[in-house]
Amino acid sequence: MTKGRPVVAVVDDDPRLLESLADLLESAGYAARSFSSARSLLVSGLSGMDVLITDIGMPGMNGFELCDLVKKVRPDLPVFLITGRYQIAEADRTQGVSGCFRKPFDAQVMLAAIGDVLRKSKNGG
Amino acid sequence: MMSVWSRRPHFLHLGLFIAAYVLGCGFAQALAIVPGTGISIWPPSGLFMATLILASRHSWPWWVLGGCLAELFSNALWFHNPLSVALLIYTGNVLEAVAGAWLVTWACRRPFRLETLQEVLTLVVLGAGIAPVASATVGSATLAWFGMQTFAAAWPLFWLGDATGVLIVAPLALAVLQNCGGRTQLSAARWMEACVLGLIFLGVAALSLSGHLPSAYIVMPPLLWAAVRFEFKGAAVALTLLALITVVFTISGTSQFVGDPEFQKQMQFALQLFLAISAFSVLTVAAVSRQHQQALLTLRDSERELSQLVDMVPSHVWRLRPDGEPIFFNKRMTDFIGLDVADLDKPGMSRLEAVIETVHPDDAAGFGDALRRSLAIGESFALRYRLRRADGVYRWMSSRAEPLRDQDGRIVQWFGLCHDIDNQVHAEEALRRSEQQLQQMIDAVPVRIWSATPTGGPVYFNKRYQDHFRSVIANFEAIEEPRIEELLQELIHPEDAPEVQRTLQNCFETGGGSSMRFRWREKDGVYRWAECRVEPWRDQAGAIAQWYGVSLDIDEEVRAQEALRERERELSQIVNMVPVHIRRLTPDGEPTFFNKRLLDFFGLSDVAQLDKHGMSRLAAAIKTLVHPEDATRLLETVRHSLATGEPYAMKYRMLRADGVYRWVDGRGEPLRDQSGAIVHWYAISIDIDDQMRLYRDLEEREAKIRRLVDSDIIGIVIWDLDGRVIDANDAFLRMVQYGREDVEAGLRWFDMTPPEWQDVHAREEAEELKATGKMQAREKEYFRKDGSRVPVLIGAACFEGQSRQGVAYILDLTERKRAEAAQMRAEEALRQAADELAKATQATSLAELSASIAHEVNQPLAAIVANSHACHRWLSAEPPNLERAKTTAERIIRDANSAADVVSRIRAVFKQSTQTGSCTALNSAMAEALDLTAEEAARRRVRIDTGIEDDLPLVALDRVQVQQVLINLMRNGMDAMDSVQGDRVLLVRARRMGDVVQTEISDRGAGIEFPDKIFEPFFTTKGTGMGMGLAICRSIVESHGGRLWAEKNEPQGATFVFTLPVEVKAVP
């Protein structure tokens, strides 16, 4: 399957972060899709998504729950978690997570991680 | 036969008759001068005839039988005739007597009294003349048949003998028989005359019959004298005497009628003739005399009667001579004036003048003139005048006089009649007066009266009526013969006039009375109500004689009635308007009226709808409309009241039209008339359903309150602000150990209040009560009766509308106070534990706070980092995307500012809390902080040495924040000594240094490399942590006006020092 730019979905309740992440991803050549909550992502649907980046602490469904749900539907979808608190340890233990970043995170590292998983999935796929 | 027997005469009379008959026979035998030729006088014929005349015809057979016996007896004694001859002769005698008696009584009618000439002549002609024919004929025939005498010779003697016997004996017998009952009293003079006459008669008779005088008829004068003077009795007696004398002389032979045998026959005849003529003459004269006497007697009687009549009439009767002189006054007049005619003779005046003098002086001249004028011209006289009575009183008289004229027209006398009319005159006067009074009365009474002829013609009006007409009708006087209905039309209101006209005409036509009401005009032009009653007055025959009408002014009455009706209407409206059910009952309880409200309540349109067959309306109404539980009681109550007349009052439930029972308060009272008898019952009922509900609620609430008061759990007092206890329940009394008698004697709560509370009461409690009407519950104390104190909780409230009285509840706090003391001790322990807990919380909360701050700062920081990379990428791209880079850079600036805001917000939070801080003893705050960390220190084998001055001054601080600083610094110290192998000692010191209190926390750790950098946010030397703790600590200290810094410790470790300014003056 060939297509254009890979699509990266971003979920965060903070609009500033959502905006800056989308900008960063686009500057790196990805197509960014922003969602202010887990629910709005689920409504929109997961098809066409290549990578998911989600905040952990959000009102309503948190990042862990969203991750579990997404894994049931798209086990192959790489998921990155980002957090503002000390939930890294817990995030590390979560199954099927491609990576976890603590705010403020290093943009270069993140982009590199994204590039890695996309390459892996392309190879694997 | 029976009738004959029953009509039998007295046997005494019959016996006397028989004896007289026999005696008569003997007398006849004695006078039988010529033997064989029969007898000269036959007295029994007179006796027999007289007896039959007087006896009733039915008794005649008895007399015939008696006569027969007497004659047969005499025949046997003297005559010696054969029986057949005797019977035949007697038959002749019976015929004669019966014929004579029948003829006489037929001719004269009974009773035959022999008092008139007609009766005498009848007796002579029919009794003595004709009747003896029968006897003579039968007797002569018998004698001739038996050859004793020739018929022709015997008949005349026979006839004459019988006739003489009748003439002499019948008057005598009649006189004797008729007068045998009554005695005629003769006066002495008459007796003398009778004796003298008797002597003269006897003498003359003796002389003449004895032949000494030439003729026997010389005896006639004395006979006639006796007849004239003594009438029939005299005549009868004289004739009898004459007959006897004649017999005596004849028997003695010296009589003139005794002579030679050849003349004997003639002599006998002459004797018979003499006796018959004498008897006839005497009887006739006696009858004439008798008749004359009778006439005289009658005249005298009538004169006496007339005189009596004249004296008896209730009038004065008088006679005058033609020239006016009085000649007769009747007795009444004489008695009245006290004068007789003779008494009028006075010297110097005529009798007439004397009469005039007795007339009242006022009337005398008129009387004299009128009488003289009548006398002069011969006209009858009539006048009323007053005449003086004998006792001097004048009385009114009415006098009339008429002249009596002779055949030539000349006046012979004047007859006058005069009656006492005094009473009449007075009565007339009284009548006139009463008529006058009546007229005055009729004119005076305040009613209008009229009367009219039967057809309603000309009318009489009383004065008031006339005045009324005159004042209203302009030309009243000019109306001739006014009719009542026409006049009334002038007066009466045009609306009423036709009806009145009709009614009146109807009355006059039918003759019935009537009553009308109408308005009529008064003189001021105002119409007033009047009533006119019309009635006919009928005479004895029932015909209408007069119409009478009475008109009354009833204006006020009519208006009053109208007003009354108006009031009644109003009252009726009120009755229907008042919010009360009203009903009226008859004295025996039958409802006759419901007011509208009640009808509406029941949904009825009329009381009669209640009627049920077979029960009274009252019972039906109660059964239908009253709640079944109340119906019986109500019926009994009402019936009891009806029977006794007592009012009743009762509450019961009535069925409203919508089917709901509602409570009403019902009452009934009788209305009585003046005699006390019940006219009506009035019953009312008021809907009290809501009220009842309210009462029930109220009762329930009161019961609850009462339960509270009576439960004696809390003390309740009713008080006034003057310090008195008005009432108190037992619980309160028990509390203060007083008795009820103390309350009654006047217990004062003010006196029971300890002095320190009295003041409070006066200032606060009273004010509070006055202002709000309530006193919030508060604790205070009261003196008990024995002087000990009882702690109480008291709350109070004024009664509604009464600011000086109210109710208070009082709880005995003795037990509670005791419990509280124990509880306080427990609480103290609890509080300590809580404080410890709080300190533990404070210890962790700073870390928590740091995490939160980190998150707040990380968000913008993460955005900044991402944007910075993005910006760099847009710029590094070939060709560089400047547009996007610029946008991104703007975002970086924005987010950075946002992060700075977070920090300044945190500062502001700490600053704010210091401002609300209070003056606190630093010692205790530090002690608490040490307590909180003591356990942790022990766990981490850190010894904490303290050097804190005892008398540290008060410092204005936020206790918790300062404790956080302390704990944070101590924990940092402990953290620094984690890796130290030697003694882990943490030194905490606090001392006053001028106007600050300086606190130092020293550890024996590795020490600090950059004493200035460590206070910057996010600078940390530790493996974990945010690097915010010291930044916050400095921020807190600085917000308290102090300083925080770090110093190197010798030989190792670090010392953190902070100062807090001492408050100059304490806050009171």
C-alpha cells in the first residue's frame, strides 16, 4: 500500500500543546490530525492513522484507557504517550506502547522515534 | 142509658121536686070546688114547666119519671082515678110541660131569667096559653073516653086550671129556684115596707074574698104595689099568698066563689079567671117595673163608669162656660193644681183669671190671650205652657179646648183637655241637645262622613268634608244636588278614580257595602292616602234607607305599611345575605322557611322538596340532610326543645349539595307572642367546618405542647420582665428545688439569678427580647433554694403581642457540664492526634504542591520546546518556510509568557495567605513541626537537637506555611544525611536577634555546592524532586517579611537560616 505522507494523530486536552505538536510534525513532513479528547478521536475513527500520540492525564477517558481501546482495534498502530507528571514508570509497563515522553520532551528524539516505528511497520508490513 | 144516668140531677133536688109536686097536687085537690069536674088550679104544671126550663134537656127524663111517681102517688091519695086514666092524664101533663119549656126556651134563648117584659109575655103566651092545650086535650079526651065527663065540658076547665097553675107557680118556682143560691139583702126600710104591704094585702084579700068587700078584684092594688116595689119576688110571693088565701076561704066556704051547686061551675071558672087575671097583671107590672129598674141601674152604672173614666184618664179634663168661667175640673186636675172649681171663687177676680194665675208668669199672658181669643171667635184652642203644681213646681202642659155647640150652632160649653208633657218636653230638649252634640261631634271628629239617599243622590257631608271640598273644589257651593261619586272624582287621584267610581256604582246597584283605598287631593295639592267605607242602613223591612260613608286619612298608615314592606324586603335580603343558614319552624316543628343560603347549601329550590310520605317534614329533613351519626341526637334535641320551649344549641354535620358533610353550629329559639305562646321557632346554623378543623389542629398542637410541658423533661417557665415567675412546670421546680407553693407565693427568677448574670440580663437578654422577641439559647446559672448554683441552658421567647411576658425553656446542665469536662479531656487528646495528622499532611502537601506546579509549568514548557524545534525546522528547510516559522515563534513567546504567569500566580498565592496570618507564639509552632518530623527522623536514624529560646516573642505568621518551611528544611537536612555514615544530627535553633527571630536548621550532610543557585526554581541536587522546595520556602519566608539563606557548615554539611520579623505591638 502506497500513500503520501504518514498520518499522525495527536490527542491532548491542552490546545497549546496540540497546536505546537501538529506544527512540529508537519515541519517534519507528517500529516498531523489533532483531537482535543479521546472521545473525539474515537468518533473520527482510527482508519488511515499511522501513529497515535496521546496525553495521559485528560478529563474523561485518559491516555491509558485510550491506548487499551486502540490496541484492541488496531494492535499494529504505534502509540506514544506523553505526560506532564511522574507516570512514566506506569507508562513503561503498559503493553504495546512504542514510547513515552515526559513534558517537556525533546522534539528531536520524538521525531526520531516516530520515524523508527514507521520504518519498522513498513518493513514489517 | 148511661148518658141518661150520668146526666141525672141531684137526688135531693129530685126528691124536693117530687115533694113539691105532691104538695101541688094536694093544693089542687083542696081547690077542687066542684066534685067530679076536676080541679080549678093545677099548680104542678107551673112547677113542672119551670123545672124543665131551668134543667138541662138531657135530665128531662128524670124529672118526667119523678113527676110520674108524684102524680101516681097523689092519685092514690086523693084523686082515686083508675091507673090508666091517671097515666093518660099525666102523659098530657108531660106533653104540656115539655112543650111549654121547649117553646119558652126556644123563643127566649137560654138562660131564661124572667126579667124582661118579653120573657114574661113569652111565658104567659107560650107557657100558660099554648102548652096547656096539649094537657087539656089529652086529659079531656081521657075523661070523655072513660065516660067521666064530656070532652067539651072538661076541656076549658082543664086548660084554664093548667094555665092558672103555670101563671101562678111558674114565676114563683123560677124565682125560688134561681135565687136559692144567692141571698138578696134587703134594707130595714124595705123590710118595713114589705111587712106593711103584707099586712095591707092580707087584710084587703081577707076582706074582699070573704065577701065583705064587693069585689074580689079590690085586692089588685096591693098586688100591683108588691109587683112594682118588689118585682118578681114580690109578685110571686103575693100571688102565692093570694092563692093560699083563696084556697082557705074556698075550703071554709066563706069565699065569694062558694055558692050554690048550680053556680059552682061558673064560680070555679070565675075563681080561675080571677087568679089568672091577677097573675097576668101582676107579672106584667113586675116585668115592666123590673125593666125600668134595670134601665135605671144601667144608666147609673154607665154614669159612674164615665165619671171614673174622666177621673182616670191621665189628663186634666175641664169644662168652661161659653163666657170662659170654669165649671168642672176632673179629679186629676184638682189634685194637680190643688184647687177645686169652687176654690177659684176669689173676691175681685173671675174664675178664669184665677186659673190664669196658676200658669207660669212667662206663659200666663200668652195663655190668657189665646184662650180669650178662642172664646171670642169660637175656634179651638191649643197651647203649651207651664202650669204650677200644688207643690209650687211648674210643669209643662199641652192643652186643647173645643167648643160644644147645640143644634143651632150656639156654643153650649167648652171642653178642655190638658196633659202633663213635662217629661216629654224635657226629653225633647234632651233629644235636641243630644242631636246638637251629635252634630258637633260629627263635625268635630277627624273623619269625613257623608250620607246619601238610597240611589246615591243628594248627599250630606259633615263639616270637615265640606271644608275639604271647599278647599279643593273651586265652585263647590255652586254644585246642585251633588252625587257622592261625582264629587269624589274631583278629589281622587286620576289613577284611582275609575276604580272608586266603579265600586261606588256597584254598591248603589247591588246594595252591598264596600271599602276602598285611594289617594285624594288635599288643599295644598298634595295627594294623601284615604280609606272610604260605604255601608247601607236598612229599615225594618230591609229596604235601604240611607247610605253612609266614612273617609279616613290613612296616609301615614299606608306609608308606614310601604316602609314596612320595604323593610321586610330589606330584611329578607339580609336574611339571605348573612353568612348564616336561617330556617323558620312552626310551633310543632315543621320547617316552613329556609333562607336562600340554606337552600343553596342543600341544593334545594324549595322547602317543600323535603316532604316525604309517612313522616313529618322535620324528621325527613334531618334524616336526609344531617350526618347519620348526628341525626338521631339532633332530632331528639329539637323535639325536646319543641316540647319544653327551651332554646337548643348543638354542633352537627350537614350534607352539602356536593355530597360533603360540613360541621355547623346550630341554634334554635322560639318567638313568643305577648301572651307567651310560641308563634314560630327560628333556627340558625353557621358553617364552622373550617373552624372545627382549625380547632382540631390547634388541639393537636396544644396537646403536643402540653405533652412537652407535662413530660417534665425540660423546665418551662412563664415569666415577665419584671422578674416574676408566673408559672413553672415541675421539671423546673425540681431543678431549682423550689415547691409549687413558692410559685404561688410569688417566685422571682431575677432573685434566683446570680449577681454576675443579673447585669447580663439587664443589658443583653432584655435587649435581645425587646428587639427580636426571642432570646437565643445561652448558658447561665441559677441559685437553688439552698443557695447552691445550678448551670442551665436557657432560651426564651416573648408571647405574641406581649413584649413583657413570655415562655422560657431551661435545661439542667449539671450533668452535661460534668460530661463536657470529661469530653474536653478526650477532645484534647483527639485534637493533638489531629494536629499530628495535619502536620503529616502538611509534610506531604508541599511535595504534592510541587508536582502540581510542575505540571502547570511543564505544559507551556513542552509547547515551547516543540515549537522551538518546529521553528528551527521551518527555518532549516529548503527553501525555509518563513511564514510558518514566524507563526511558530509567536507561539513560543505566547507560551513562555504563559509559564511566567504560572510562577507569578504561585507567588501571589503565598503572599495572600500571609496577610491573613495571626500573631502566634513561634515556640509552639516549632514544637509542633518537630513533633511531626520526630517519627520520620527516628525512622531515618537522625537525631534532632534543638536550641529554642523559651521566651520568643509573638510573630505574625501563617502557622501552617511557616511549619511547612520548617519541615521542608528539616527534611532536606535529613535527605542530605542519607548517605552519611557518621552521626546523623540535625540541629534546630531559634533565637531572637534584635527585631527578628532567627531560626537555623543545620545538617551534617555533603553540603551545598552553589549556595545561591539552590533557591532557584527547578534546581535540584537530588535524584527525585522538582527542585521547587527551597524556592517555595524562600517565597514563604520572604512573604512574611523575612529572609532565607544557606550557609556552609563546618566541618561539613549546610545550615539553612531564616528570619521572621517580631511584631512591635500585640494585637488585643
